[in-house]
Amino acid sequence: MAPYGLKISWENIGDPIAKGETFPEWIKEIISEALKNNSVFGYCPSRGLDATREYLAKKDGKIHKNDIIFFNGLGEAINKTYGYLAMTSKVL
């Protein structure tokens, strides 16, 4: 029982494995092969890999690779984006 006698219903946060999904063998093979390379244990640039950002920018055709930033999840994305806004900005 939660504080104050409230009942909490715990929800799955979207974990497909917990919902019974299986991971495709072809992805497991790619990951297994990649793990043999020490570079996979390092960090990538904070903004994301240049090649990936260049590819996405070319796909769109209207933006530059420097307009693209990757985040480590929605919480970080929201936090960083709000941090970049001017203090006088209003967000709906």
C-alpha cells in the first residue's frame, strides 16, 4: 500500500521484452559481431555521429547537419530544449 492508503497501479514503461516480445536474431548477430570491436565501448560525439547527421540533413534537404542534435531520451531532450530557449519564451 502506498502512503496515505492510496493504491498504486504500476504500468509497464513500454519494455517490449517484458510484454513478451522477442529480439530478432539478425539484430543479435549484428550486436554480437560489433562487440568484438573495442570502439563500441567508447563514446560517440555529444551531438551524434557526423555521418548520421549528414545523412539526415541530406534526406531533408532543408537543414544542415549542425541543426541536428541527438539526445539520450525524452527527459534529456525536453530539459536541453527548454534550456536553449530564451527566458521570455512561452511554450504551449
